[in-house]
Amino acid sequence: MNETRNPKSFKDIKFTPHPLYKEGVIAKIELDNGHWVSLVGNKYDTGYTNLYGDGVNTFEMLSSSTEKTRAGVKGWQTEAQVMNHIRYLAKLPNREFSRNELLEEKLVAEHEEELMAEYKEL
């Protein structure tokens, strides 16, 4: 997956095809202060979806500030809402990473292809 660093506008965000949804898209935004945003969406005319956004006008958003809170995933976010959240995160102090987060990120990066293959078989 391509990552976007510090987008100035929504048009700067690089979306790629979602690995699990034929009509889906995914994007990962990394900010210089260590915060991040993940966006996904899937068209509804495919007859199924588990994502809270169509990937065109609305997006499901998870971020470093929402992942471990009651807010969790934010669904049906517009381009403006996504950019407002990115600007909010960019103003936060540098994100501290725990040892477990660093190890988990390293393991996922090393085994991403086989993890996705296993997930697709489920």
C-alpha cells in the first residue's frame, strides 16, 4: 500500500485498490509527528460491504487518536471531515510509540502478504 505523507489537500491522498474488496479503496496517511489515518471505502453496487463509506464521496476512517477509544472507526466521513481530522492530528505533539506497537508494526510489515492470503481464505 502506498502511503501519503502530510497531505495538504484531499487530492494529495494516494488511494490503492483494497486487497479484500473488489470495488474497494484504501489509503494510509502518515504525519511527521507520528500520527496516522487509515481510509477505506467500497462501492455498494457490488451487493455487499462491511465498510462504512463508499470510497468515492464518503470513507471509513481510523486514526492514531481514535483506534483505542470509544470513537474507534468513524464512518461516512466526507473529504472535508477527513481533512479536518488530519489537520487536528498534525497539531498534536509527537506520538510516542510503545515497544509492543513497534514490534507489532514490524511483524505485520514482514508478514503482510501471508497474513492477507490467510485472511482471504477465511
